[in-house]
Amino acid sequence: MATKPADRFAARPRANARSTGSAKDAFIDPSSLAADEMSKLTIRLLKSLHKDVKAAALAEDVSVQEWIQDAINQKLANKTAH
């Protein structure tokens, strides 16, 4: 049986692929993908608010992504508690 060209040249995931060092690598931690898949959300913030979020994340020694995820989780927990 002949293989289709698309099958022959399809990209295959590499088992021991090294990090490319790109910013994308910093955002997705494969160990945290246990049950849920990650989704990307783009938001627009005032520059002053973005600066405040970055400062707050730095003060807590976490990434901006972690800080925002925690803030969202807290807000959702408060909403369900009421």
C-alpha cells in the first residue's frame, strides 16, 4: 500500500526535544497539564495596570502568568463562596 505524501512528511514529536529558549517555552509547563489542557487568552491592559501587575508578580517572586492565574482563581473562589 502506498503512503500519501502528507503521511510521509508529517511532523513527528521528538521524545527528548530540547527547549528552544523561546518565550513560549516559559509559559507552558508540561508537568502542569495533567487533566486540563492549556488555553491562550490575550487581554488588553492599560500600561499603568500592566506595570502594577508586573511589580506585584515580582514582589511575590512568581511569573505574571502565575500571578494572574492566582488572581482569577481567587476571584472565582470568592464568587462561588457567596
